[in-house]
Amino acid sequence: MEVVPFRTPGLGDTSYLLVHDGTGVLVDPQRDIGRFLDAVAERDVALRFVVDTHLHNDYLSGAEQAAARTGAELVLPAGAAAAYPHTPAFHMEDIKGDKGLTLRPVHTPGHTPEHTSHLVLIDGEPVAVFSGGSLLVAAAGRPDLLGPERADTLARLQYRSLHRLAGLPRDVLLLPTHGEGSFCTAGGAGRLTSTIGEELDANPLLSTRSEDEFVGRLLAEPQPIPAFYRHMSPVNVRGVPPMPPVDVPVLDAAGLAGLPEETQLVDIRPRETMAAGFVPGSVGIELADDFGAWTGWLLPYGAPIALVAEPGQDVAEAVTQLARIGLDAVVGVITDLTGVGTARFRVVGLDAFAALARRPGAQVLDVRMPSERETVAVPGSIWRFLPDLFTDGVPAELDPARPVLVACGSGRRAAIAATALHRAGFTPVALTGAGVPELADALKDGG
């Protein structure tokens, strides 16, 4: 048996291809199915099943398209109510494959109501379980994504689901979809896979003494939910269209000026390049693994998008990340800003930033997550979580007549915030190469 993981770091998810004796199972594929089909072809695998463990909240599924392209049987949870042909997976009703391969659905509600894990049996012996967003490595899937009014009920279901999976043999391989970096995860240890035995020994959520204690721990520190999540599940129920082309038109200054007013201009260049000359009104989200997630969280969902990129930058990667969450309306890219009016903001390192922060009347804006802020903060700083800066606006305490010193954990979110501050009429200075913890230490050490 071979298990091929496909990691998508920006969303904190892993899809899997399991191969046994020339037959295969593809689990929780994302919309960009080319990478999965390439792996199937390279191994000369007859793909028997394509499986979704649940209606995903964090990305658009590629399961329907992958099954259609390969002729594999599409298997979805019985409670998914998907609007396209599929085989419903009912609890403990085995789905027989080829070469002794069997899928045994295990209803594991909690992360979502219909969530169904799949125990893999080879010649009748359990070898692995695809646990989706149920039992994770040192963690569990969040039960609060469908709203606070359902969180307690789903958390109690999650408790029972985790213990249902924990009853499998200790040597069964645990293959979760969600992991470190996913906003679908509560907790986490940074590893992709585990075994049931390792989780029994080390997962803190399996050591709680009661259901109430488990629920209290799971819901104790609610994390923000990315704004684009609410758009994913309805599309996954209706059916996901094929991936759009990754090639987009190249724009010049005139083409940029002629775009509709609702077009969102997103600058994907490195933050230092962007800071040296960006288009006023644009949002600077440097291309990295989490580019798509931040774009979907911060901008109006579904609005047309134009990109600002460096010559030779991987625009196809940017378009792919956007398409994974349904942002298909990428209308063009501009790589030459000749003839386009630009503005600047300062990006500085820790020493220079700390020196500015020590000045009388300095305004320090912290744009990190609430949990980060609770761990360490700069005394006297103003806090606004980055997405709230876009929805709620600039904090009223900030004075536009003075520079705003903006910091996060490493500089990435600070640069995004800087473009939002500039758009609101402020003069930002972004900390890069360091974050609030280092800044707090520097200010403490420097008096």
C-alpha cells in the first residue's frame, strides 16, 4: 500500500491518493485536479473511488470533476444532499472495491453534521482511516464553523466521533485532511499523519475526563472564521464548475484605467517592491502559500480581480489559489506600471521601527489575531485584527496627521494593512522581518 499526500499549505489541508495493487482511492481533492490526475497517471493506477469526507467549508471540491475525468465512483456522505450523481456513504455499510480494497464509512459528525470518515480495509484488515475534519493529529476539527448556535451540539457530537475512531486498532494509520495552518482545526501538532495509538497516547482531546470538559476545551478560545468559508459549502452541494484557465490577459496602463469600478486591484509583488511604488487603492497581498486565503478573507467575495505582478512572477499560482476558493473572475494582470500613478510607504526592520515606536506620541497598530494579542502585546499599542481593518475601518484612536506604525508577526500582514491604511488617508510604516514579540522585547530592553 502506498499513500501519496498532496499538501496545500495555504489552506492547511492534505488530500490523499491511496494505491493498493494497481487500484486507487482519491480523498478530499481540491478543485485543481491536475496534480492528482498526474499522480494517478504516473503510477498507472486504476482510480476506483473518489471520496469527500464532508462538505468542505474552506475550499471548493474537485471530487466530482476528478470522478468524471477518470470514471471512478464518486462517494459522498449520505447526509450531504449533493445535487449531482454520487454513491451515498452510509454508516458501516461497506463499499467494495477491487483487489481486496474496501471502504467502510464511519459517520463522525461534529466538524459538520454529515461528516463521514472512511476506514480502509485490505483483505478484511483495517489499515488506515481517512478522518477528514474529525480526529486530527493532536487536535480535532472545529465544531463552530456553522455558527455559534450549533457549536455546542456539534462539539458534543465531535466528542463521540473522536472516541468512535479512537476505538480502532492502535496501528491503523490516521490520515486527516485538516491540519496545522487550517482554520478548520482546533489545536494541532504540525505533523500530517499519525496512528490511532499515537493519538491515544498524545492527543489532549482524547484525555478529557468527560464530554463537558471536552466541549469546554474545544470551544474555550473561539478563533476567527475566514469570510469566504460561508460561500464554500453551498457550491460544494450544488456542484463545482471545472477550473478556469490560469492564463489571464496582460494589461497596460490604459487597460488598467478602463477596468470596471468594482474591480479589486491586488498587488502580489514582494512587500519591499510594492512599498516602493504601488497603485493607490490597491491591496498588497504578497504571493505566498496563503495568498488565496487572505484575498478571499479581505476582499468582497466574487468581485472581479486584477493583479499587479513582477515580470516573471508566478501568476498562474495566484490564479490557482484564487480558483480553489471560487474567485474565478481574474480579469487581467499588469507587470509594467509605466504611465500608472503610484504611491509609497515605508517598510523598515526591527531597530528602525523600535526607534520610531519610542518617540513621544508614536502610534503602534497591531493587526494580529486575538490569540496572538493575548499572548504578548506592546504596551499602549492599538489593536485591530487585519480582516476587521477592512470591514470596520481604521480605529478611531488613530490620528491621520501622524504616521501609523503597523506590526504583525513577521511583516506580511503589516504590509497588507499598510495598503489599507494608505487607502484611508493614513501614512503607514510597516515592520518587516520581525513581529510584535520581538518589538516588545526591543522596547523593553531599550527602555
